[in-house]
Amino acid sequence: MPMIQRHSILRVTTKLLTPFILMFALYVQFHGDFGPGGGFQAGVIFGAGFILYALIYGIEAAEKVAPPGIIRVVMTLGLLLYIGVGYFGMFLGGAFLDYNVLRQDPVQGQHLGITLVELGVGTTVAATMITIFFSFAGRMRRAGRSG
Amino acid sequence: MIAANLPALQIVLPLIAAPLCLLLRRGNLAWALALFVSLAAFAIAVALLTQVLDSGAISYELGGWAPPWGIEYRVDVLNAFVLLIVAAIGAVVLAYARRSVAQEVPTSQHSGFYTAFLLCLTGLLGVAITGDAFNLFVFLEISSLSSYVLISMGRDRRALTAAFQYLVMGTIGATFIVIGIGLLYMSTGTLNMADLGARLPAIGANRTVLAAFAFLTVGATIKLALFPLHFWLPNAYAYAPSAVTAFLASTATKVSIYILLRFFFTVFGPTFEAEEITLNNLVVPLATIAVLVCSTVAIYQGNVKRMLAYSSIAQIGYMMIGIGFGTVTGLTAGIAHLFNHAVTKGGLFLVLGCIVWRIGSCRLGDLAGLGRRMPLTMFAFVLGGLSLIGVPLTAGFVSKWVLVQAAIEQGNWLVAVAILAGSLLALIYVWRVVEVAYLRPAPDSAPEAAEAPWSMLIPAWILIGASIYFGVETSLSLGVAEAAARFLLGGAG
């Protein structure tokens, strides 16, 4: 039996906290344009939620929730969303990343633009955090098996 | 719509293709997309240069925010020229890369390879096009980080340590550059390079500005591998995959030289006193030593790739001598040599990649008898070598000739002699390869070797052919370089 199976307090606390961590990440994400926060911070918190889960329940369990192949796709999708918003501004007749043209009203356009771009940042940062953790943790696991 | 957004498309086209390459997963599809995008980037660079030569500098406001607050992409004759070099080499190397990468990089990493390659291309183009000092640093990091990844993909396990060594030195260089930019921002409150150039004279050379100047100079010289800050370069070039070596050797150091030029002549301005002292008393002597020492070291290399890497440091010396003179003739020679050397050395590394593809090694001894077995490849090497030496009717001659003229103009006979001595040393190291390949018979144990595949030979010959073509037709290389030099020294672009 792995050591971690015995730590009931850690396991129960993690189970309780994980949804709140993810929720808080989303709060930081979507509140970023009015208060402190934004895509980068939110992405780190979101990724940290997964990493905590992986630390307590093991990497196999975490990989079931977030398959590495899919996470890698998500990582690129965030970046594509960011660049895509930039291109969209260009198609609507503005400059690259010009948010003013996204809506009739420039203020609303700016709002929409920054929200989407930050969403892209958050997605990519969260996925990258998880991928980096998986690669390092996976290395240890592979080394442990062979040795 | 496309015409107005050309400066942005130059960067964001390879940028959006990079994650798409990762999504494609299949190496060949990723390669096709990367090649298509790099050709488009080349077309855009040609269009930008023509537009700049016709009607002067282009300014593009990213996100619609006006400079100096927003990020401005500013294309003038100097960086349009650099963009053209980077985009052209990128396109040729990508056309070449498919077979070479298929052999040298594990299949599972192919789409990742092209992603990193496109990111590196994006970063280098971005450094060249941006008019914002901090944005320049960001693009420099994009190109550097992706080039560490590319180098570490080399077959030899030593590629990892070489990439790590480069990472440490490159990070120090980039950190120095960002400290310099920070100090400039502190004293002027602006990051736009044209705006910095307008504000700095009023502030004068106080200690903060001098510190910024020192940090930027050292940071850029690490990145461009000026002697004695070149130790990261030979290993990085020797162990990287062939296509990566060809790409980085002809673009990365050149873009770093562009950074130095931009900060010296646009931001600090040619009249900045500390700059004149640095150029005359530091850059010219160091660059002259680089030519002599690194050409000599190149002679003693047993690995042809390493030999060409040392030769690159020597050639960077030539460019820096020209820039160090700080005159129109000197700068013209430096910038023209930047172009000519990019073409020549890119071509030579591609030829070497063909040899590696065939015989799996680039040790000098293994090249014995290759002149017979791979005649087209070896002949390309000879032509490239001639341009490296600076034989008349090759590109290398044109810029070296102007460089000698610049030295004589300054009355600096010592440097003029050093330039000629450097050419003689180049003759020796090129001859060593020619001698082994043509005059030494192939050992009986040598593996059968035929010509490399056409998909690799043609791109290599395009660059080698260009190094001959630009030795005769100099209106692009020398003409644009002179316009850029006059522009930097304050004349009309």
C-alpha cells in the first residue's frame, strides 16, 4: 500500500479543496479586468489545483482526469485563441489585436477582446503548468520502474 | 487589408503556424505548413523592402495604440534588409529540412521541431521589425528559448550540454539587455526606440545612461559572439541538427548584430561620446583579434562543422570591424558582409548537412575521396569556401573589399593587413577540406556514398549560387547596405 493511502486528512482535505481552488482560479480569470488578477495568475492557480490532486492521489489518477495528450492540445488552443483574436481584429479592418473593432462600441470591443485574450492566456498557462509537472513527475516514475 | 497589415503579418503568420504545427502531429504535414508559411514570410519581407525603398519607413501601430505608448512596428531600410535575410534563409532551410530532419531527429519530435523552428523564425523576425525596446527583448527571448530547444535536438548527446551552455550565456546576455532597457526606461520614461533616440540627447550622458549603454553593449556582444564572449557558439553549432546550424549561423548572430546597430545608432545616436570610444578602442581591436585568433583556431579543428563555427566567429569579426569604424564606408561593409556571410555560411552548412546525411559524420578524415563520390556537393563546398576566403567574383570579396577600403580611409593599416591575413588563414582551413576531399583516396572501408537527395542539394545550391551571384550583382547587397549605413548615420534613408 503506498504511503499516501494512509494520510486520510490530506486526501479528504484535497478532495474538499480542489473544486474551490478551481473555482477561485475562474474568479481570478474573469474578474481580472476589474480587480487584481488575470489570465496568467488564474492559469497558475488552475494548474496548481491539478498538481495538488496529482501530488496526493498519484500521477496515474491525475492523468485520468487530465490526459497528457489532451492537455497538450489545450495548451496550443489557448495560444491559438489569443492569436485568433488578433487576426479577427485584422479581418474586421483594424490592426492586429485591435479590440475596438470587435464590437460596435469600442469600449465593449475592448472588454470582449481583453476577456478572450486573457482566457487564452489562462488556458495555455494552466495546461503548460500541468504539462511541465507531468513531464518531471513522469520522468521520476519511469526512472523508478527501470531501476 | 493585407497590404496595410504586412508588418504584422510578417510576424504573426509564422506565430500562428507554430501551434498549428504542434496540433498536426504528423511530421510531414507540419513541415509542409512550416514551408508554406516561411515562403509567405519571405514574400512579405520582399514586399516590405520594396515598399521601404520606394517610399520610406513604414510604421504600424499594434492593436491600434499610437506610439510611443503602444508597441510600434517600424520598418526602415536597415531592418527591412535584416527581415529579408532572415526570411530568405528561413525559407531555404525549411525547404531543405525535411530529409535532413527525418534522419537526425526522432520521428516523435518532428512536429515539435517545426514548431520550435517557426517560433525561432518568429522571434528573429520580431526582433528585427519591432520599434519598441521591451518588445525587442521579448522577441529575443522567444527566438533564444526556441533555439536552445532546437540545438538540444541534435543526435549527439553533447548537444544537450552545448544547448545548456548556450542557455546560460544567452540568458546572461538577454538579462544584460533587459537591465539596459530598464535603465533607459528609468531615465526617459519611454520604451519606443525612436522616442528614446529623441529624448536621450537632452538627458546627456549621466551615470544611469552610461550604465544602460554598458549593459546593452555587453549583452548584445554576448549574443552576437564577439571575441572573447564567443565560447558558447562552437559547441552549439557543432552538435545542433544540420538544418538548425545552417539557420542559426546565418540568422541568429546577424539579428544580434542588428540589435547592437539599432541601439548604438538609433537609440544612443552616432554622436554619443561613450559610443565612439567603445567602437574605436574596444570593438575594432576585439574584432580584429577575433579575425586572427578564430581563423587560426579553425585551422586546427578536426570536425568540419566546428571549423565552420570558428570561421563564423572570425567572420563576425569582419562585420564588427566595419561597424566599429563608425563611418559610412565601414558600416556599409559591415552590413553588406552580414548579408553576404549569411548567404555563404548558410550555404556551406547546408552542404555539410548533405555530407552528414550521406556519410553520417563531418569529421575531416571521413571526408576522404568525397570529391569523386559526391561531386556536386563537394563542388558547392569549394565555391562556398572561395566566398568565405573572399576570392574576386564571390560575395565574400565584395564586402571585404569595401572593408579594406574603409580601413585605409581611416588610415588604419594594421587592421587592413589583419583583414588580408584573415583571408589567407581562411584559405588554409578551406584548403584542408578540399585537399582531403579531392586529393586523398577514399579508404576501402568507406561506406558507399552517392549524391545527397535533390530536395537537399537544390536548397544548398540556391544559397551557394547566391553567394556567387551577389559577388557580381551588388546592387541589392551593397546598395541597400549603403542606404542603411547612411540612414543610421543620420542621412536620408
